[in-house]
Amino acid sequence: MGSPTMQLREFEMPDVGEGLTEATILRWFVGTGDRVTDGMTVCEVETAKAVVELPIPFDGVVHEIRYPESSTVDIGTVVITVADEGVTQEAERILAEEDEPKQAVLVGYGVTTGARERRPRRRPSPPPPVDRRTLAKPPVRRLARDLGIELDRVPATGPGGLITRDDVRNAVPGESTTDERRIPVKGVRRATAEAMVASAFTAPHVTEFLTVDVTRTMRFLEELKADPDFAGLRVTPLLMVAKAFLTAVRRHPEINATFDAAHQEIVVKDRVNLGIAAATPRGLLVPNVKDAHTLTLPRLAAALGELTATARAGRTTPADLAGGTLTITNIGVFGVDSGTPILNPGEAVILAAGAIKRQPWVVGDEVRPRHVCTLALSFDHRLVDGELGSRVLADTGAVLERPKRLLTWS
């Protein structure tokens, strides 16, 4: 009986985002010879937008892994092949039987009494396995990629041969005669750079500034922290900035829009998907809270907390990043007073919230120490004129100055 024909199924790098052309394989969860089942996660990849896990859509046994970890692969490229498990088991059985000594049968003479010696059948060489001896956690692999370091050449000092951050940093070549170090720009950083250049040179930016007394807001936040409805939730100034901004947008909904250059039309959005610019180990990401305008203050606090925690953990999905309509960037967490934020591509407005500091402030006829914050609003002047942008910024500041306006303006 002949050996069964090996039937291989090919798993291609899927399109895991909007308009993406490539992805980098961070790590494999399977190796050659491992059995996989439909829906089982086989690898983790990084795109220009997120880190995602890829499930395989069929059962079988891993026959070959085409690309090692840290490889950047085009969408649609075969990355792993899988053999049908039944065929693989049958092939193993046949090979095992052929390797066993058998009694020779001569036609017309019956079975002989002794076993004839035979040379064992040589098994076909298995496909070369992926080098799985390089052990490093995903953040360390990302650091190595950013620094242009090949992990398989880095001496490991961690437990069990694990490569640490210090190992990667120690592998960085010494300073050159020109005192420079080159860091590859790819993944999120490359996508961000391209998007910001396109935005800056496509949309005519205008930025306005407003400094407000947020002392009442800071007191209000302290009250919320003691409120049972906020138990277990993070109550931060960003929460109030977001709510104030959403209130201003509700009063001036025409700012929640985008400019359709192809048709020369302004497209006003009914849904407000609030993006929050987040600094992560992978670079700047802008995940958004879906339908933020419908959320109560506790639900908004929960959504913001989940969004930032997910971003910091590197678990932001393409769906989290898609569909944003306007954005807040909280530069105050870095101690920065203000700036001129660049619009997220496709959006008409972005609000930057500066650091909250105690400063002398005129209250009535007296100078008192107050909590003060500077807001900066950048907008696309093709669809947002100075009046509309000014009203949105002024209303945002008014809510932060007197948070009770959340009641009177609701």
C-alpha cells in the first residue's frame, strides 16, 4: 500500500485592519508538528495600528512555519502550512509498519521460517523548524526591533535563557565617530509619521488657546471619588475635560464632522466617537470611546479607564482605533502647559488639555491661588470657521470653570 498524498492547507496573513499592507510576527504559539484546531490562536502580530492574535481557521498538524518571529510579512502571504491530521497519522502508521521486520513470502513456497534482514527505510527529513531558542517577552522584542537589534545574536542573562531589556540595551553598538544611532521607523511610529504629515499638509490648521480656572472642577472630582457610583473607577481631570468637551460638541454638533475632498462636502456625524491620544510602548495610538455622547459620567469614567489600560497593555484592537470623530490629547500628564496639536486624519477638531497648576488668579477684586489649566483647540478651517471653533472652546472651558453647567446645559 502506498503512502497517502500529503494535503497541505495554507494560512495567509489576513487583513487585520483598515487599508494595512503588512504585519510583523511578534511570536509563534505553535511549532512544527503541533496539532491545531479551528479557532486556535497560532501567533501574535503587530500592525501599524494594533497588536492582534491570529486564530487559524482549520484543524490539522503544523507542517511548516514560513517566517520566524520579528519578520515583516505582506498581507496575503502564506505564513504557515498545516497538514490534514488524518493523513499525517496514516503516513506515520505506514512508515512504522514498513520499519518493522517481516517474514518474506516466496510465491509457490509459502512463508519462510526466518526473517530476512532489511535496511530500515529512511524517513523524509522534516521541514526546518523555527528557531525557538530565542526567548524574550513581547516588550523586549519590540525594544529590539526599535533599536535594530537581532535577538538571536543577543546573549541572554535572564532565568532559563530569557533575554531581558538590559540584554538588548547592552547589545546596542557603541557610539560611532559621528555620534549617532539609527532607529528603524516602522509599525505604529511609521504610520503615525505618515498620518501626521498628511494631516498637516492637507487640512489648514487653526489653533486657539484658552486658560481657565478649574478650581471648582478639582473640588468636584474629590466629591466624585467619594460617590458610591464611582467606586472602583478612576476619577481624573481627563474625565471632566472629556465630559466638558462632549457637552460643548452637543451644543455645537456641526463641529463633529469631516471634509469630503472628493465631493467637496462637509459630512456631519451623528455619533460622537471620542478618541483619546495614548502614548504606548508601540508609539502613539488613538483608540476611541464609541458613542461617548450617550454615556453617563460613571460610564464614561469606566470607558476611559478600560481604553487607557488596554492601550498600555498593548491590547488595543483595530476596531478600537477605527471610526473616531474627534480627539482629546492630555499633554498635561507630562507637565506641559499647552501646544498646537495636529488633527487626527479625517477629523475636524482636536483638544489638548495642559497641566493643571496652582497659580495666582484674579477672583473678584482679589488675587488668590487657584487651579489653572490651558486648553488648546486645533480645527480644520475648511469646515470649522473661527466662530464655531471659538464657541466650542469657550463652552468647554465654561463647564470646567463651573461644572454645575453640566446640569443646566443638559
